[in-house]
Amino acid sequence: PLCARPPHAPRPLHMAPVSGDRMAPAHNLTMSRGKLLQKCAQVIDTFDPKRTTVDAYIEDAPILKDKSVGEVELKFIHQVFYGCVRYQKFLKLFVMSFLYKSPAKAVRAEQTLYMVLAYLLFFRLEELGVSEMRQMLNSGYGTNTAIFALLEYALDVGELEKWVKVEWCKVYDKEYIEDGIIRKLQSFSEELRPVVEEMEYKATGTVKSSSSTAMPAREKRKTSPKPFNLTQVKPRSEPEPEALNNHIKAMPVPVATYATSLADLEEQKRKRLDGEKAKVASKYGDEHQFDLRTAKRRDGSELDELAKKVDAERMAECTFKPKVSSYVPPAEEAVVRQNVASVLREDALLKQKQAKEYEILKRYEQELHDASEFHRWQEKTKEADEREEERRVQQRMVEMQLARENAIEAFENEQRRRGIVAAHQRDEMTTEMAKRALEEQRALEEKKQLVKETQEDRDRAREAELRAEKARAERAEQLRKEKEAEAERRRLEEEQEMERKRDLIRQIRALERVPVERFKQFDPAEAPTNGLLEEMSHSELWERLEIMKARAAKELEDKKERQIEKKNEKQRAIAEKAETLARIRDRAREESKQRHEAERRKKQADEEAQQRLRDAAIEEVAAKIHKKKQQKKDEELRLRRELKEISAKRQFLAANADMVEAKAHAEQHAGLDREARERQRKMLTDQRKLNEIQNREESNRKTNRQSSRDEYEAMQEAVNDRLRRAKAADLALKGEIKKANETARNSQKALETRLRDELGHSANRYSSLSQPIRVPRSA
């Protein structure tokens, strides 16, 4: 059944019991905790459930043969291994969801380590203890970043509900997941907070305050700085600003500015350039150049000119110049050779068209009318709809163009309106700032009073916290003692069950080791004699196989002859189809030419109509835009007049501003008094309801604990009774099996003895005494 055990059901195998069902203390371990976790992961990775069982693998595992593994470590590995195998679905769902949630932090090679840590967190944290769990996490086995992400994920209720809770509820009960798994781990959140912060510091180098629901950190009240109540310094009188001389006295224009002109500068530049050229030419004259033979060689251009002259003299005698005619396309089309596939495709299309025409003629014969008139009406209607759609598209284009112009004009008007409104708002802002300063001063006084009241309530809260903490400690100590007694009882029951299972496994292995010999001599001419119909010997089977092969060869030759005849008939049919298709293709070509010419004329007429419609739309848009601009100008003038009237009204109302402000302050004070009375009444009502709820919850918890205790005792009695009945039935079954085996052996032995006495051999035909004893005839 896809349902987990209830939260109070006994576990089939318990952790290594050391002082009240808790893990062994640190001084009893002979190896480091990192190696211990590594051993657990190796045992889980090398276990194959198809080949052996959990208990047999623990006894025969080569990893646990190491002398460094003590008794306490062996029990711990056995407990973790059994728990991970039992809750394999639960742990795999958790680990896979963690890998998908944090792919950048989690390492897929450490999946087994995550499974072991998840098992210790969800199922063994109460027995292991937070301090021992902290040492396991800080053992150095595994990546610190991945382990920190795993702790955060396991302690975050929101993430568990988002990623894995739905999958858990498909396998286990919803109440068990919420109460026995998530809520149980959340009860250790306060104790695990230092461990999480330590792992966070190792992983990231910093410790940040968490805001998740798993470990809500209590906000500490910080001392807020307050300014000293000092006498305000009177502002000094500002000196009058010095008058600045804005007169700038320019310097006189240099005399050289008008002494030269642009033409004189250009002339000087040209003369200087000519002088440089003459100086360079005198330095590199013709008498200084080298006289080389390569300069007298003929280059490629001279050779090309000589070749052209020779060709011209040689071609002077050739006076024949034929007339080149322009390209004339062929009058007849080229014949394309078709293959069988093209002929069949075209013939299939022709048959489809003929079938459609046959259906039309048949319908006309039955109904005495056809759909040609309807189709003509349908074509005209479609053309009218297309023209209407074209007109509608043009109308929409006109509206879009008009909307664009309206949007541009509206944006410009909005900019102008905002400028006018902003000028009026700046005047109002000055008055509002003065009022806000007075309100802030009153709020500051109220906050000072609130601080005094808060400091008085702080001491009372501390005393209540101490009383609640003491009550929780007493309740936890009582629960711990009850769990220790219950765990000791479960351990004794599980040890007895394990001893019974081991005895049963040893018996099964002893039965499997007994060898059984079975053989039979083969005779190819003898039938199997298994009692089936149509039995035959091996030699007869080969003879019938040869007969079937000859028959198959004869059928194959007949099939080849039939296929050749079919192929010839198919070729003749394809030739006839090709001739028919050629005639139909010529007739369709002529019809296509006529249809294309009609479509071209129709398309030209449609384009002319669209152009006329487009011109009319453009004229309509221009007229509407002009009208809209005129309306916007009138609207802007009206807005300016309204703003002027509003400004004049505000000037008249400013005279009574002091009276209105005093009335507003009086109403605010009255409202604050009403809010304080309502707040006090609401707090008293809420506190009374909270006390009632706490009393009811305490009563419900007591009732639930008593009912759980009663159910557990009833379940325990039922299990013990069922075990007693099962043991009695098992003993009776074993006795019956033993008695039946003895009876069968005695009966078989008596039968063989009787047959040997009567016939001289037993009933086994395959034994060496299968032939009867022959007595020789006397003379």
C-alpha cells in the first residue's frame, strides 16, 4: 500500500542503543566521523537488492571487514544502511528535488552523502542530538557549500512545500509528512541555528540574517541615537553681496592683423614650394642616374602593340562578315520523357477529376439541377466581399493615420498643459511645506512618548519568557524519559525478530546447497513421448523439412511466372495512360492561357479601383486632421482661462487659511483620542481571546496524548497476539511438512522394495537396472 506507517508505529530496526536509544558518545568512536559517513555511503552504493538482503549484505560486506570498524561504528552503519533502504523513496525524492533546486551548489557525485544526511536530519536527529549532528556536518566529508544549501532547504517549509511535499504525499500519509517529518524537524530549528550559521560562514565567509519561515530570527531592539536638547543657535545676519562689475574691457586689435592678407600668404606658400622643388631637382639630376641595360628592354605594352599590328595585317585579306541573327524561341515545345511514377501520379489526378465530374453529373441527373449557378453567385459574392474588405482596410488606414496625428497633437497639448499646471503647483508647494513641518514636530513628540511606554513593557516581557522557557524544559525532560523507556522495549523486540530471520535464512541456504542430478540419453529415432499430439522423432523431423523445402521451391517458381505476366500487363496499361494524358495536357494548356489572360485583365481593373479608393481616403484624412487641430487650439485657450480663474479664487481663500488650519488641528486631536480608545479596547479583546485559545489547545493536547497512548497500547497488544498466533501456526506447519515428507519417503521406499522383489528392478526407467533380469532356458 502507498501509505507510510503512523508516527507512533514501532520501527523494524533500531539505532545502536547506547544509554537510552541515543547514538554512541564521542569517546566510544574509533574512527573519525568523516570516515564513518564515507563508510555509510560506500555500503549504500555497493548494495544490490536483486542479489542479497540487507542483513546478509551487512554480514558479508567486504567494506565492513576493516579492523578499524568497531562495534559502535558497525551498529551505526547498520542502522543508517537499513534506514536509507527502508525510506529509499522518501530520501530519493528529497535528494532529487534538492539537485534540481540548487544545481550550481549541489554535487551529483555526493548524492549518497545527501541521502545519509537527510536520513539523520528527518528520522534520527532527536536520538543523535544537535551537538553530534554538528560534528557530523563539520567532519570535512562533502562540500561545505552543498551541505549549507542542503540544511537551508531542509529547514525551509516554503521550499519543501513547493518542491517535494506533493511527491511525498503521493507515497506517504499527508498527516505523517506534516506532523512527523516537517513539523518535527522545525522543532529543532532554534537549536540548529548556530549550526547553520557556522556552515554558512564556512561556505560563504559571511553570516547573513535569514528571513525564511524555517528559522525566524528574533529582531533585537537597537539603541536609536537621539540629538541632544541644545539651544538652537540664532542664525547670523548674512552680509550683503558684493556688486560685481560685469563690464569687460577688450584688448586692442594687433597691428599685424591688417598688415597681411590671405592672397599674400598663399603667394608666399607657393614660392616656398617652388624653391623646394628646384632644390630637389638640382640635387637629383640626369647625370647622377645609373645607365642600366634593363631600362632598354621592351616591356609588355610594346609587345602587345606589335602583336596587334601583325594580326591586323594578317586579317586584312578576310572580308567575309556573316550577319548574326537575333534569337528566336522554338515554335514547338520540347517533348519531356516521362517515367512510370510521373504517369501514375498524373493518371491518379485525372481519375480524381473524372470522379468529381461523375458525381456532378449524377447529382444533376437525380436532382435535375447542378451547382454551377450557385458557384457563380458564390464567386460574385466573394469578389464583393473582397472589395468591401479592401474598402474597410483603406478606411482603417485612414483612421490609423488620423489617430497618429491625434496622438502627436495630444502629446504636444499634454506637454503644454503640464507646463501650465506645474507653474501653479509650485506656488502651492511652498504653503504645503510649512504645514508639513508643523505635523512632523507633533509626530516627533508622539514617538518620544511611545518610546517611554515600550521601555516599561520590555521588563515584563523578559519575565514571561523565563517562565515559559522553564515550563518547556520540564515538559521536554518528561518526554525524553518516556521515549527512552519505549526505545529500550522496541530494541529487545527487534533483536528477537532478527535472530528468527537469521535462522530462517540459514535453513534456506542449507536446502539450496543440496545437489540434484538430472540427465537423459538422447536417441534421434525415438519420439519424445511427452503425451503431446503430432509428436515425431528427430530423423522424421528432418525428412519432413526436406519435403517442405521442395514444396516451397515449386511455389516460388510459379510465383515468378505470375509476376512476369503482371509486369507485362502493367507496362501496356501505363503506355495507354501516357497517350491519354498527353492529349488531356494539350487541351489543359490552351484553357490555362485563356484563364491567365482573363485574370490579368481583372487584376488591372482591381488595381485601378484601389488607387481611386486610396486617393479618396487621403483627401478625407487631410480634412479631418485640419479640423482636429482647430479643436485643439480652442481647447488650449479654454484651459488657460480656467487656470487664471482658479488662481484668482485661491488668492481670495488664502485670507482665511489660519482659521481653517486651527479647525483642522482640533479635528485631528479628537480623531487621535478616538483611535487610542479603540486600540486599547481591541488589545484587551484580543488578549482575552488568546487566553481562551491557549486553554483550549492545552486541553486538546492532553486529550490527544491520552488517546495516542491508549491506541499505542491496544496496537501493542494486537501485535503481540498476532505474533503468538503466527508462531503457533508456523510450528504446526513445520510439523505437518516434516510428517508428510517422512510418510512420502517411507511409501516410496516400500514401493521400490516391492517392485524389486516382484520384477527385479525399480520403477525408474533411466537407472542401470531398467532392463528386467532374464533367466536362461534349461536344456
